Amino acid sequence: MAAEVLPHAVERGRMTRFRFQDLKDYAAALLYATGYAPDHAERTADILVWANARGADSHGVLRIPRYGEMVETGMIDAGAAPSVVSQEGAVAVVDAARAPGSSAMVVAMDTAVDIASRLGIGWCSARNITHAGAVGYFALRAAERGYLGIVMTASGPLMAYHGARVAGLSTNPISIAVPGRGFPLLLDMSTSTVALGKIMHAKDAGTPIPEGWAIDAAGAPVTDPAKISTLTPLGGPKGSGLSLMIEVLSSVLISNPVISSALSGGKGAMNGAALAIRVGAFADPDVFAMQIAELASSLKALPKAPGTDEILMPGERGFRLAAERQVSGIPIAQGTLNRLAAMADKLGVAAPITLPPP
């Protein structure tokens, strides 16, 4: 059955809403139709819709057409099985063999948690992954089991090194998840001013971007997503320095460099690292949870700046939004829907049911 042209979002900037499971099923069906193994399709769909539910549309279903292209060109091996190839003490290495990045990083984090359950701390590097999506998903996987989780990924040049007007580093993200009472603390950030996916979302939504997010080929600030040459580092030298160190920790440390290879004309690669810390190896988990709650309460009780309704902890807005969207539906930009519908029509995938406008 061919996909229909989806209603309710024809005008620029409008959104169409879907139930979480319907959108996830649609995403999985599209990925499966491109060649993803069933388990890879389910895992990737889950992380993409998880991101949309939290308001991180930059890492949501808009990525699916690109993933399909990457399968066609051989950049993703949609049937590969990531495997642990070495382990020494608290350290392990996974070779993903270009499997879908979401599946590879789940293996990496689960391996790190398993090691930490025995040794207190576990580090698992994953080499030759592909785009993994929102890395907070993997760090949260550790926190939901009572561990601190840290995740980083490194890829090819997408962002200017501070002082340069061309791409020299990637937007290498980092996430830290901390278990506690109620919502975990969940920091999930790129080392660029914004993630590349936010530029993609702006294109799909037909909206300009704020000045400072990106530069054109001459190195000048640009607000038209179509004129972007490269992204800017967060905080100038701070963002580019942090990205560089993530490249060292995720890539150079396992002898699979990305940036030096790419800048010298090679293909480069993509890598990730997952770190799990068992709270009980350092402190009583109940005392730790209480102290995290006290820390958050103390910060939230600070005098608010003008125009601030509430002081939020890392990840809090996303957790609340996801809970709300489980009821009201997940909104998707029309540009994204058009590209998905074109892909679905080509692959014979049925369109999901849309929710009525609010």
C-alpha cells in the first residue's frame, strides 16, 4: 500500500501528530524495507521516536531517508552483528562492522554495565559504528539500571575548529546520565552550538536558524539553512577542544582515528565509547539517590532570573515532554513527513494514522 500525502501540516511550520507506537511502527517498517535486519530496525526506530517524543527532532525520524541512502551506498551494513572482540580488566572493545549505530551502542553500554557489575566500573569502546542517534538514550540505559552512564561518539568533520572557516572536527556528542529519585539527571549535548540535525529540522520546517549556529563558505554567520558551509563550535575554543578530546578518547585510543584520516583524504570512520559506573562501588545507593535529590532541590530553589518560570535539571524538560506526548501524540514537521512519504511510496510501506489537530 502506498503512503498517502499526510494532512494537517501543509503550511510552512505546521506539524502533524502521531501516537508513539504508530510512529515507531512506521519508522521500523521503513528501515526494514531499506534492508535493516528486524532487530536493527526495531532498535533504531525506538531511539528515533524516543528522540522525537523528547522534543529532539534533530535526532528523530527525519534521519530515516539518510539511513536508507547509507544502506544503499554501503556506509551501513544493515545486517551486521556488533561483537566484543577484546576485553582486559574493566575495558572492552566492540567491533560494530558498520552495523546500525543504535544497535552497536546498545551492545557497548550493556557490555560496560556488565563489567561494572563485577568490577565497579566498565569502559567499552565501539569501533566502526554508524550514526547512533541521540546518545542520551544509551547513557539512560545505564541509569535505569542504577549505574552512572557516560557516552561519547566521534565522526567525520562537520564543524569548524575554533579559528578555522572550514570543517575540521565533528559535532561529537557527550551524554551523562545519573540515577536518582524521580527523573534521572540526563545531560545530552553536542560540542557544536547546535547539532546538525537541528539544521536538517529547520530545512524541513522551512524556518531560518539563529545567527551563530553556522557559517557560510567565507566564514560569515548565516541564517539560511541552505547556505550553510559548516557548524560552529559551542563556546568557541571550549566546544572545539571538547570535540577534539572526544575524538582522542573514542577513536585514537582504539587506533581507529577519524579526523586525521578524513583531513588527509581518507574515508575516516565512526566510533563510540560507553562508560558505566556502579554507584554501590563508591557509596550507598540510597544515600546517593537522596543526595542527588537534595542537590537538584537546592538548585531548583535558587532565585529565578527575570523571565524564568522554573529552574530545570538536565533532561527534565525532555522527560516531561515525553510523558505529555504519550497522551497528546508526537508532532512531526511537514518537510519530514513529505520525505518519509516519498520513501514509503517507493518502498510500499503504509502511512501511519494521523491524530486530529488539537
